[in-house]
Amino acid sequence: MRPPLDSDLMRSFLAVVDAGSVTRAADQIGRTQSAVSMQIRKLEESLGQGIFVREPRGVSLTDRGKQLLPYARRVVGLLDETATALREKPLSGPVRVGIPDEYVQSILPSVLASFSQRHPETQVTARCDFSAPQLAALKADKIDLAVVYEGYSEDEVEVLAVDPTVWVTSVSHAQHLQRPLPISIYFSSDWCRDYAIHSLEQIGMDYYPAFECDTSGSMRSAVINGIAVAPLARSSIPPGCRELTAEDGFNTIDNARVVLHRNPAGTSPAIEAMVVTLRDAFCPLISDGQDFEI
């Protein structure tokens, strides 16, 4: 009977993978080369197969090693996350955060749920609204944090990402080929007039309002079902739809920043932990190649 896999062996395995050689891995984790080599041998004995091919300038993974790699990262990552969570001082108290409708179905739901699970003694309240009402709620001390869309200004704010607004069409319905162009608009938004419709007028596009709503979820539904093209944040383009680019004769509507505002009335450890959570949540928008210029 082979011995069970050990997390310490997994860590040495990942160190060798990331360093590209046993020698470099030993230097990075503060162990001797022989100790790391012994752990790799133990891991291979546990698996009953080799996981590395020894080469003149380092090592490469065998097929079994490649199969092991994602499991090892998952196991070690979960252990590290568990250790961090259990060592942290328990957080408590209310956290009230305002979020844009655009991210209710994408970035933030799982993040807020994870925060609540990690800090069960906190009471998280999420408020979904447009930017102007969010800022008003912040000023009225109804929320602690507000994630809003904002143009460029002289104010000192924390920019989480830049998520351009673009015209979006359904791939199967191709409503963007219709003239006049059927568009979806927010019926209570000056932004639509000043930016979305203005972008069409700039290129001389004839259009008509085929769908009027007040949520980005309804906007996405209108596009998916072939009712109209719609202005959506690039990160929220639904499956089966695509961005209309310059090749289609369309312009980017805006390059609005996703900005974090704080309540000047004060903060707490729970609120600061939520700030970190929000930063992490928007990191993929930057790493996925979004234009990020402040």
C-alpha cells in the first residue's frame, strides 16, 4: 500500500515546477538540494510514477506530473487560505457596500458571498444602484463604500479598473445590420444621451429606441433575444453576443473608470477587509487586458 500524499511534498513539487530546477527550488525555499530531491522521490514513490524528467539545465514535467500540477496548486492554495482565515482576528460589525448593476451577475456576487462566509460575524448589505444615487447614499451615511462609474476628475479616488462601455449585438440575430438601428437605452439616464446616443450621432448612424429599461440586466436580455443592440460594460457582454468595433463602424462609447469611494464618516476593520476584497475582485479586469490608464 502506497503512503498518502503529503502537503509538504506538494509544496516541494510546486517549488521545483516554478523554479525549473531542484537546485533553484532549494535556494528559494531555504532547504538543501538533497532534502528537496528526497521529497520529490518520496512523492514519486507515493504516485508510483515519475513526475519529472531530469534534463541538463533543469527539469520538465512528465505527463503524470502535468496531471498532478493543478491538484497540487489547489491543495496548497486551500491549505494556505485556511491557515490565513483561521489566524485572522475575527471581524464583526456591519459593512454596507454599493455596487453597480453591471456587476451584480458577474464579478461581485460570489465575492460578497465568500466574504460573508469567511467573516461570519459581519453583516454585509449590498446596495445595487446607479452611480449618482450611490454617491448620494454615501453622503447620507447610508453606505460605507460605493463602487461607481466615474469620468476623469481631479479628485483623489481609488481606481479599481477601467471597463469601457461598448455597443453589443447578438451574434445570431445581428441587429446591428438593421437601419435604422434598434437600440436599447436607459429611460432615466442622462448618460445615455450624453455618451451612448452621442457616439451614434458622431458617426451619423440612424437609430430608434427599440427597448427602454432601467437595469443593465434588462439591457443584456434585450441583446440576447435580438430586440436591440445595447451599451454594455465590456466585461459584462453575455454569451452569444459580441462587441461592435470600428470594423463594424462603431466607436467605443466611453472609458469610464470603476472607482471606489469611501464614507468620510469613518471606517472599521471589517470595512477595510471589504476594500481589499473589492480590489481583488476587479483585478481580473486589469489582467485580462483591459485598458487601464489613470
